[in-house]
Amino acid sequence: MDKRVTDADAALKGLKDGMTLMAGGFGLCGIPENLIAALARNGAKNLTCISNNAGVDDFGLGLLLKTKQIKKMIASYVGENAEFERQMLSGELEVDLIPQGTLAERCRAGGSGIPAFFTPAGYGTEVAEGKETREFDGKMYVMERWLRADFSLVKAWKGDTEGNLVFKNTARNFNPLMAMAGTITIAEVEHLVKPGEIEPDHVHTPGIFVHRIFQGKNYEKRIEQRTVRKRA
Amino acid sequence: MALDKNQIAKRIARELQDGYYVNLGIGIPTLVANHIPPGINVTLQSENGLLGMGPFPFEGEEDADLINAGKQTVTLLPGSAIFDSATSFAMIRAQKVNLTVLGAMEVSDNGDIASWKIPGKMVKGMGGAMDLVASAENIIVCMMHTNKAGESKLLKKCSLPLTGVGCVKRIITDLGMFEVTPAGFKLTERAPGVSVEEIQGKTEGRLVVEGEVKEMEL
């Protein structure tokens, strides 16, 4: 099925105030730049946002914090964003910090029809407060629930009109997992190709998980920590 | 003389064994990669989804799509592998990673670690640290022995919210190397020129000193 939509704005059709969103990326690597910009234009409010990080002050999800569109953030690490910290400490923004592996697995579970699982991460810490814990083979584990989203926004390097996706390098990160967990999953890709141009063996995310796809433009791909070495 | 950050990293690097898969945290742990002994081949795992992390790229060859968990630009090596975040933590939880090196704000003498939050002041999040410490069999914590106020970071009980319980096995600070034992922090090596008395004075948790404690070789 042809899943093409014209652009990011059209892709967000049906997104409403109060919805839960997932956004792929690790730091600023592999984030859906076009969709985040469109979301800022769209103006939907009281959003719950699930993403490993919260962007930086003027890029990534930081843009939606600035416009106060996010009510609650679910993330594992938020250290790079001063506006985020201000909103969190003042109580304007609800924040649920969860271990990174648990976040990844909760998305995977949500996209796999598995409502809960047990992980050792966070046992004995405040992360486990109020959650069921159980011993398996002599070790303690915490029960964690799946995560699902009304909209999942992901970024891939290449995709075909059927929605099959290929990611590049570490821009893969949370994208394939979040793609699985969305009621509506939108993929923005750098290269949109015809069916058959991606080897079936090379597909990372099968098109069944993707509902809308478009070719993004003007990728900034900002680097957070530019580290280099000198040529000998 | 207390060790500087590079010397701490150099000492940790001596714990690497040929064939190890290693996860290095942000800060001093990252420096360990610069001191891998000759003849020892290790594979670096970065939890954002990379196995076989190479050095920083040459100037002009940075790729925004290729970073490590510290968001630094890195390179691939022949034999590197890329995967999603769930697969990355699968290898961590299933103990395929042989050694985890990470920093901490506090460690207690029963092996608890606190590293992610100062209530009311600083909340950055735990990132992958909780998953790593809950599963890794071999964890080395590296940190300064005291905080900026001069207070011990090796405690009877952590005062900050925990990252993991009873999980730390070894600690390397600027003053020495310690093993976590049922009796407390066992001093196994001291930094060159640092006395046992100085370490005792700066360690709030239970310290175990057995016989002559050798100086660290760097």
C-alpha cells in the first residue's frame, strides 16, 4: 500500500491536544526534525512526550518545551536542556525519568503485544516504588508496563512507499522500537524510494508498522559534541 | 600524589583482558579507551547502539549519524555492529558485556551507588546507568575520593537517591583502589605517595586495611 503523504504538516492529521507521542532519537541523533518543527506549527497542547532525551534549548523537543506544548515528558536523560530543567523544577512540566534500557524495552513491549515484563534495572531504587517486584532464580526484578503512543514520530535514512525503513548508523537507536509502538506511526526519511529499491533482507522496520511516510527536507543534523582527532 | 583523571583511567585500563566487551561511561571512564595496553584487544560497547566503537573521526569526517552514548562523534571499525536500543540493553542485561566502568557521586561500603540525582538541585536522569549496574557482573566505579567540599564519597550509606543496590565490586579513586567486601571497602592499592592514614581520614565508610598496602603501579 502506498503510504505517502505530502509533507510533515499533512502527516500530523488527526493529532489532538492531550495525546501521547513517541519521538525517536538519541540526543539529537536520529530525531524526526521535520515532524517536530511541524508539531510546533500545529500547536497541539498538553502532550505527553516519550523520548530518550528532551532535545536542547533551541532544537529537537526543546522547541516544543519553549512553546509549552508538552505537559509530561517520559525520558531517561534530560541533562542538556536549561528550559527543561527550569520547567521541571518549577513544577510546570511533569517528568517521569526511567532507565534507558527499561524505556527501550517498554516501547518494544508496546509494539509487540506484551503488556508487562520484569527487569532488574532500578530494583531497590525510587524507580521501583509502587511497582510489583518478584524474585526469579534468586535475583530480584521490577515489573514494568508497556508503552504505547497515539502517534509515533520516527526518522529513517531510507524508506519506500510501502513504509519499509532502513536506518543509518547510530541514528537507529529508539526509532525502530517506537515505530512498532504507535497507533499511527509517521516516518520521515532522507530518501524516499519505490518498492523494490530496498533489498527485503536489508529492511530494519517492516512497513506494516508504518502508517504514513514522507521525504523530509532541510536536515540540519546538529552535532552535540563535535569530537575529532588530528591527522598524523 | 593523588592521581589525575588520566592516571585513574590508566590504572583501570590495566584491568582489561583480551577479548573483553567493555562499556565505558561518560567522563573519566571514556578516557580508559586511550590507555588500552598493547596486545589487549577489547571491543567497546556504546549503549546507544554500537559495538566496536572506534576513535574520534579525523577533522572534516564527522558524521552526525554516528555518535557514542556521550553524544560525541566517533567512528566505526572493521567488524563493528549497529543495533537498536532494545538490543543494546539486551546484551547488557544478559551479561554479554564483560566489564562496565562508570562514574558515581557516592558509593556505600555495601556496594550501593548513587549517580543520577541531587533532589531539588540537579536532575539529569539515570540514562543507562541503572540497567548497567543492575546486570553487570563486573563493575568498576571511578571517581574522585572526596567531593568539592572535601567530604568523603565513600560512605557507610549513600545520602542521595540510589542508582543500584549492592552492585559495586571495585572502586578506583584519585587516592587508591578498593574492593567492596562484607567488611567494607578493602584498600587494595594506594596512589603513589598517598598514605593509608590519609585514605582512612578521607573515607567515611568502613575501611579494611590488611597488612602492607602496596603502591599502585602506573
